[in-house]
Amino acid sequence: MDYIKIYAVIGVAILGLCFSYSSIASEEKEEKAVAAAQTWLALIDEGKYGESWEKAAVYFKNALSKEKWEQMLTAVRKPLGKLYSRELISKTYKNSLPGAPDGEYVVIQFQTSFENKKSGVETVTPMLDGGVEWRVTGYYIK
């Protein structure tokens, strides 16, 4: 009977370690994705719209031409003016998103203030592109 209790305790401890490792792994992925998103956003902040397209995920580039991306950002982002501040609100690791292939994604939200828009929310979604590098596959401003 004591052996059963010992095995149960060992089983619970192993299960706890698995959940803990999974949580740490997701957290590390989230941090890498946030860093990639911030680097990518810096290109947009500098008006380097074409370069931001080049640094985006393959899935993003297949869905939208470089010229169309530059037109969209010129129409939507440029009028907002200079970036004043950007603060991380949330980051959530996901294995699937609506309308996108299964993979590894992190949905990131920033509270942002621009010269001509005092309060906005940017949503940036990097994916683990080719299983190797975090690259942005979605960007929205509200």
C-alpha cells in the first residue's frame, strides 16, 4: 500500500514538472516573439514599410504584395505621425488562429500613443516561421 502512495506522489511530481516546463517554454517563446515584434515595429516607426514586408513571415508575404502593404501603411500608419510611446499590454501563445494554418503564434497587444492619435492599441502577431525564426504575420491598429 505504501508503494502505491509513493508512485502516486512521484506521478504527481512528474506531472507538475511537465506543466511547469511547458509554461516556461511558452513564456520563452512569448518573449522571443515580443522582441521580434518590437524590432519589426521599429521598421514601421521609421517609415521603412517595404523593409517591414521583407522581414515579415512567408505566410504574410504570400497573402499581400509588397506594393499593397506599402500603400496600406502609407494610408493608415503614416497619418498617425511620430510614435510617442508603446507599452506591452498582453502576449498570448497560440497553436492555432482563425483563418491561419496551425503553427506557433503569439498574439501581442501594445498600448500606443502617436503624434496624431493619443491612444491606440496595436495588435501584432508573430509566428514561428519555418519553425526557425519569429516573424510577423499580422498587424492591426485600433
